[in-house]
Amino acid sequence: MVKSFEIMINLYVFDNKNSRSSIYGIGTYINELSKSISPYNKQGIHICFIHLNYDTKKLFQEEINGITHWYFPLSKIKYKDSEKHNQLYFQNIVFILKKYIQQTDNLIFHLNYLNCKTFSDALKASFNCKIVLAVHYLTWCLDLLSNVSQLKIILNKSDEKLEQLDIRVRKSFKEEKESLLSVDKVLCLSNHTAEILNKKYKIKKNNIAVIYNGLEDRSQREFDVEIIRQKYQLPIKTTVIMFAGRLDPVKGLSFFIRASKIVLEQFPDTHILVAGSGDYDSCMKECGNKWMNIHFIGLQEKVDLYELYSITDIGVIPSFHEQCSYVAIEMMMHGIPIVASTSTGLSEMVEEGITGLHVPVQEFEDKVDIDVSLLAEEMLYLLKNETERKEMGKNARKRYNMLYSSQIMGEKTNILYKKIYNI
């Protein structure tokens, strides 16, 4: 039997500050992963986090929760050709890693950005290793608002009919597929993404694993709701509906605003909160004559956001692209029923009629849409049915405990690492 303190796996988790994924939850993912797998550090796994393109003048390291973190600075030499720049940067990183990595038994490199083929090839050429790639977003999902029907049309178009958007989508799809095929295990954050990678990207099912995001329980349920409402000058009995996220088309905010205007016609005292940063001018214009009833509160610190969650009655997430939404997890953590679109991972996160309500995303050849009247109808249903709303909130909290806690994420990720080497 292997002793509990004997190291069986040497793990290096990468974060790239220059990657597009750095603004799509990767920072939260890295922080939560570090905390959730820390109990396994030096108890079967030696763990190190490597932060690339960090804003520092020289390489340095620190210990956080008993785990070593290395910080690699930005490249001092800049090339106009971004691909050449990245290639040389990653080659230098691998060269340095060869000096620093002493234990190479059962070596795993866990990458967290999509266009990684150059890096993964260089790692495999220098180390006897296995590479895990976590998929935090797919580029075409952002360009096409997750319209699978439109993607299929673009991929099947003849070359002479391609437009600029088509060319961009095809290029990103090709690069992502090459990266996905270059690694040993693809880690998806939803079953929806796993299915797309299998059917569209032709990634074998046995090379795909699904592990949901997890968050440490930091709910504010122990706070006095009346005190918090007084702090934000909200009447005790007023219902609060909240949207949290970037003010961005992919988040479906315009649909939420339009639906909120319908809701306010029937329940004018309802407080509509929009937390997040982005294009305020467009959003305010969308509000029309209801702009005084829809409160844009900006990007909030977590402690303040979680206070607001504690007094929120209904959460609304009309996004077009979510792998495994941290906002949805936060809302479930706080026992908030959610009205969510059926886009990508949201359809499996929110259970229809149990933890919230679904609003279908409609796909057309060149666009996606959400029925605003139906979105408003679902919001109104929860407003009018307090008993059912509260029951859904309790179920949402149970679902968080069952699937989306930080501990569960750590346990499943630890199992994945060991399975890669049949340990």
C-alpha cells in the first residue's frame, strides 16, 4: 500500500494573464481550484501553480495555503507577429521549467487557455508528461452567441462565399480543435460543452471529463435581512430581482431590461438591480421611461454583492453563453430561485420547476433570440407565487451543496488527476 505522504503525482496548474479566458472566470477558477485541492497537496499530489505573463519584473514565488505559486513576468521583447511572440515566450517558459522541475514522476500540466498547441507541444517535447486542458469558453460561442445552427452553416460554406465573420469563426474553430487534439484530457465545465466537443470537434468521449465549477460557501444567510435592507434603503416587503454580470450582449442584458419593463407595469414597487460594469449608455437607452426603476449599481466587491444576494428574491440569467456560471452558483449558494435561459451550461444548472424556471433560446440561421414576453411571464410567475418561489430557493441551496461546492470540485479534480495515471 502506498503511504499517505508519498508523492504519487506532480501537478503544475497554469494561468495565463494574457489569455482571453482571464476575463471569463479563469481568475475565480484558479483561486477556487487552489483552495479546493490544497488538502491533497503532499498527500499524494505535489501541487504548484504557475502564473504566466504576470505584471512583475522578474520571476518570483510565494506560498499560499501551503501551495507554491510561481509568477513569470511578461516578455521584455515584443514582436508584431503575435504568434511568433507567443511561440518564443512559451519556448522560454519551457526552458526555465526544465531547470526548476526536479520531480518528474507522473507529471501533469493543467492548462487553462484554449490556443495552447504551441505550448503543449513544447511541454511534451521536453517532459514525459500528461496534459489536461480546461475549456472555459469557446471563441465561436462568443462571436455567434452560442448559435450552433449558425456554426454548422459557416463550417459547411464554400470558401468563395465566406464573409469576415465566417473566416474568423473558422480560424478560431480550427485552432481550438488543434489545441484540443494536442492534449491528453479535456476538462469541460458542463455536459453541454462535452457534447459539442465530441460531435463538432471530434474529440473522443474517453478523452473528455466533466467537472463543474465550485465555490467556497460564503453565503450571507446569517445576516439580518432587515438590517441589510435598511442599509441599502430598501423597504422591508419590497421584492428584489437581480441581474449580475458584464453589461455585454452575450449576457442577454437587453432582454432582461425589456422584460423588467413589463414586470414593472404590474409590480411598480419591485426593485430591479443590475450589478456589473460595461456599456451603461446602451443599457440606459434600453430602459426608456423606466430608467428610474432599474438600478445600475456597478461592479461590486464580493462582500457587498453577497449582501445584496442575501436580500434578493429572484435571480435572472438570460445569457447566451455560460460554461458553468459562477453567478448561478452564487445565487444558488444564497438560496435564490433563478430564471435562466436554456443556453449552453445554464440548462443543466437550473432545474426547471425545481430550482427555477427556463426561458428557451431560439436559434435562427444568423441570430439567436429570447422571447421577452415569456421571460417577463416567468419573472411575474415567481413574483406572484411566493410559496413556490421560496421552495425553489431552498432547492437551489440544496443543489449548490450537492454539486457546486468547492469541496466537491476539489474531490473530483483530485480523482481525475489520479485516473490519468491509473492510480
